[in-house]
Amino acid sequence: KEDINKYTKLFISRTITKQRNKFSHGYAISSNRLRRQIIKLPTKNNQPDYEFMEQYMKRKENKILDRL
């Protein structure tokens, strides 16, 4: 089991959330449909690139904090 930090979890969560537009009132989201969804994540050497995901979310966070 790999150690996934909060930034990586945020990246994955955001990626999943972006899939919402595939669903509508007539095609509601369900646990079965969610299980069939393919979530594309960045990879490095055919493995999830957790470092990239972490750094990406940290940059996003810093941009938001800089605006405050």
C-alpha cells in the first residue's frame, strides 16, 4: 500500500468530481456506474505519479493563497 498524502487525495478527488458532467437527471450517478468509470491519472513508468499530483495541488493552493 502506498502512502498517499492530502494533496494527492485532493487531486484524485478533483479528478473524480470532474466526471459529474457525464451524469444528469435521466442518467443518474450510482455506485455501479461509479465503479465502471475510468479515472485517468498522471503516470510515470506505468505507475501513478503521486509526486506530480502532490506538486500540482500545492501549486494550485499557493495560487489561491497568493490572491488572498
